[in-house]
Amino acid sequence: MTYLRSILLLTIFALSTVMSSAQDLSRVEPPFWWAGMANQYLQLMIYGTNIAESSPQIDYPGVSLTKITKVKNPNYLFIDLQLTEDVAPGAFEIEFRRGKKIVQTYTYELNERRENSALRQGFNSSDVLYLITPDRYVNGDPTNDEMPDLKEKLNRTFLGGRHGGDIQGIQEHLNYVADMGFTCIWLNPVLENDMAGYSYHGYSTTDFYKVDARFGSNEAFRKFSLQAKEKGIGLIMDMIINHSGSEHWWMKDFPMDDWVNYQPEFLKGEYHITTHRKPVVQDPYRSKIDVKEFSDGWFVPTMPDLNQRNEFMSTYLLQNSIWWIEYADLKGIRMDTYPYPDMDYLSKWSCGVMNEYPNFNIVGEEWYEQPAVVAHWQKGKESATGHDSCLPSLMDFPLQSAFIKSLNDDRDLDVWVDAYAMLALDFIYPDPDNLVVFPDNHDMSRFFTQVNENFDLFKLGIAYYATIRGIPQFYYGTEILMSNPGGEDHGLIRSDFPGGWDGDQVNGFTGDGLTPQQLEAQLYMKKILNWRKGNETIHKGELMHYNPKEGVYVFFRYTEKDKVMIILNKNKTAKGLDFSRFGEMIQPNDQGVDIISNQMVDFSRALQLDPLSAMIVELN
């Protein structure tokens, strides 16, 4: 009896030890994967107390454990898996053994991919992107405004605080987005940002595999993407591979000494901030120290710079991007702070994603106002640095700056010269049609503020961005003239969309409480964008523009069969337009209709243009 009792106690102790140890297996990342990927190599980062003291084993047809790497910190293991081309979807156990004893197990899943997942079509020039800051759009679920395990709590009275917007709120208003004519939503980052303050913007990631609980859950994000797709709206995910947040879990327990840049200095309480000198990457006269201080420096003290030269970090970031594309059925990625990571890694990352999804699209943020600096990163650019890029698209900051200057230019004759001259530099880009064009975004004053709340200039800008080459993007609230009067605080720029919170006196979704001018702006954008949605000439047509004269800028979008003429009149008085100089594009017997006013246009005689007006003339 004593013997049996001893055996029973030993068995219970052994089981409790295994169960206790299993709780120490804190993370396996990626947490699951998919069968049938083009790249059949998979590296898992295992994190748990003294996990390196165990040896992992896998027994599953089509999966080979090819390498186990122990690093300086015994709480980490990196294991390399090779998957065969025909490996079947399913689940298998990763057993962690000490000697012959299994001390921990993890059930790993290889999921089945969606049909034609690899051939998914990314966003392109047929799309119009709607940029949303999730915390500031709609509070669909007030129960997640605060979470007990996350540091920052709700404070809607503070411009830089958490206001409560979430994924459910956006999902509940997908009909509005679709009705306005938008075909893609670009969401500012939704991953966990467990920072003590100023976390709402999302750019200080503390968990790369977890949606912030104040926005919802991973599953909520996935379902939102699928429902948006059913309504003809693709999802573009805002990602960051340059940095994490300083409260990321690994910042408290680094796997090795070079996980982040300037790590030894950080551990001594020192911070090395980037110089933000972006042209240094292409500078033919650059010094190595200047490149290091730009690329390795931290963006701000709360955003540690990740070391992409570390081979494990390199693989981690690439796999994380692919994981989200596959999991959330993404149509694109917007990559934050694109020039800041290690330049060689940007080639590896962009090519790694595009090799997996050859028709996908990624737009990089290179905030610089000279096309040569921006174009350096685009696929197909012959670069003096030897950079081999697979990045399809970039944000067209040069054109944004030039066009705003033109709108605000008070010269009588040369008002459009900046916009015209900048567009003429398109020869610098390998693929200008794949650039994202925009009047504003979440980091700059709102468009209506930039044009000093001049409604006529606003309408000129909307007509331009909806018809010029490239992929147009508009920030939420642009359609109802949201502005940031009196300051450029980002919390003010990213104000709450009216009608997104219970008790709002104004509702931008229903129109209740909007001024007549706001309603007109909303209808103006809606009409143009819905017309654009079905217009192949704007999607795929060539561009020809004419030297602006006497305050009038004219350009055409055209195919072999169809033409659209865009006329932008900056004059403050009515202006006659003689069509004779546009003979390459139109003939006197041609006719057209302005899709804005529904006015018929006869090209056999001069046209009287209204002051400060735009026309989008579709030729019959």
C-alpha cells in the first residue's frame, strides 16, 4: 500500500511538473503557419523559462526539424523547420524533452490556405484608399475602451489619449465607406501598444502577433477584413519593421546582445536617436558613421531600433508580415518609416513578401520632397547604391508638397507651375502609376486646413487627386471638411469622426448636424469617387498634361478608345478657354460632359470656366 501510494504521489508530482513547466512556455512565434507556401522554410522563436535546457522533437510527415539554435539567453530557442511541397495541413506536437522525459509540449498547426491565396491581387490604380486612425473613427464596443492588463486607460478629453475607437466600429460602418466610393481601407497600426501613454496611434508595437485588445482581437480583425472584402473593400495593414515599442516584452529579456541597435548603451540608460538625414542612404559621399547614426539610431526614446542584421530578427520580421497577409487576407501593406531599417534588409524583406505574393502591393513611406530620393526604393530603379528593391509603390510626398504649393499660390500666371514641374519629373520613377497620391495623411495638417479652409481650393484638390496618375488616398473626415484649426498637434489632426460616439451632436455618417458646406463636400467627393470606381480610363489610361497658362491647368487621361479631360481653373473670375492648343487630344467636332456639373461641352467653341473651379469632362 505504501509502495502504491509512493508511485501515485510520484506520478502526480511528475504530471504537475510537466503542467507547471508547460506554463513556462510563454510564446511560440509564429504561433501557427500554413501548408503550401512558396518558401518552405520556417523558423520558430520559442520563449519560456530556461527553454534552452530542453531539446525539441517533431514527428509529422513533411516537416523536418533541421536546426536548433541556442542563444545567449537560455529563455530562447530558435528552431528551423523544412516543409515539403506536399505537406498536409494538420496539427502536430512539438515535444520538449530533457533526457527521455517530455517536459513541455506545444500543438503546432499547419493550416490550409485560401484558394489562390498566393495570387491575391494587391491594391492598384483602380482603387481609392481611405485612411483611418482606428482609435478616432467609431467606438463600436465601449466595453473594450479600457483593459485591466493594458497600461493606458480611456481619456477622451486628452488630444493624445485613448478615445475608444475600435475595429467593431469601423466594421459597422463599412456600408458608408463603400457608398462613398472607397475601395480599400488603410488602417493605422492595430497591433498591441501597451505603452504608459500616447499609445493610441499604434506605432509602438509591444506584441507583433496580437491586435490591441482596446481595438478588438485577432479574430475580430480577421472577420472585419473578410466582411470588408464582401463589400468590395480591401484591407491595407500598416506595419513597422524599423522599431518596436520600448514596452515590448522582449525589451525586458533580450535573447542576445544585438537584438536592437545601440543595445549596450540602452542598458546603461543611454539613447542614440536617429539623425533623420534620409538622403545619407544614397549620398555618394557618405561616411559609414553617418549611415549608422541614421539607420541604427532610435526613432524616439520609446521606439527601440530593431537590428535587422541579426539573422533571427531578420527572419522574424519577414515571417510576421507574411503571417498577417495570410491570416487577415490582406490586399496590401503600408510600411512605416521605410528608409530607416538596414538597406540590405529592405531588399530581403520586400523580395521575400513579393516572392510569396507576386501580385501583391506594398507602399513604403519615404517622406521626402525630392523624387530622386523617393524613387531610389522602387522596384526597377537602377541605383548607384546597388540596392535591389522589390517594393512596388511609394507615397508620393513630392507631388503632395508641390500641389499644395500650387493651390495656395497667389501668382496670377504661374499658379500651377509647381505641380506641373513636379509631375514632369516622373521619368525618375520606374513606375509612377503605382505611386500613392494624397492631399494629407495622419502626420500632417488636414487638407482643408492646408488650403486655409478655402472650399473652392478643396474642390480643385479632390478633382485633381481623383484623376491624376497613381493611387489616390484620402484621410478619414476629408469628405466632411475636418480640419485642425489653431495647431498641428497630432491628436488634433486625428480628431474623432463626428457621429462615432454616443452623444455626438453631429453625425458625419448620417449627415445630421453637418453644415451645408460639409454636406456639399461629402456629396462632391462621393459623386467623383463613385464615377472613378467604374472608369477604366482613369484606372489604366495614359496621361498627357499641358503647360499651365493664365491660371488654367489641363491634363488628359486617355486610352485608345476613351478620353477624359480635366480642367483646373485657379482664376478668381470667370475665364474663357480656347481648345485649339489641345489638338492632339480633341477635335472641334468632339463633345463631352462634365461629370461634376453634368454640363455638356462643345469643343468647337471656347468654354467659359467658372471662377476657381474644376471640370472632369468625359468625351463621348
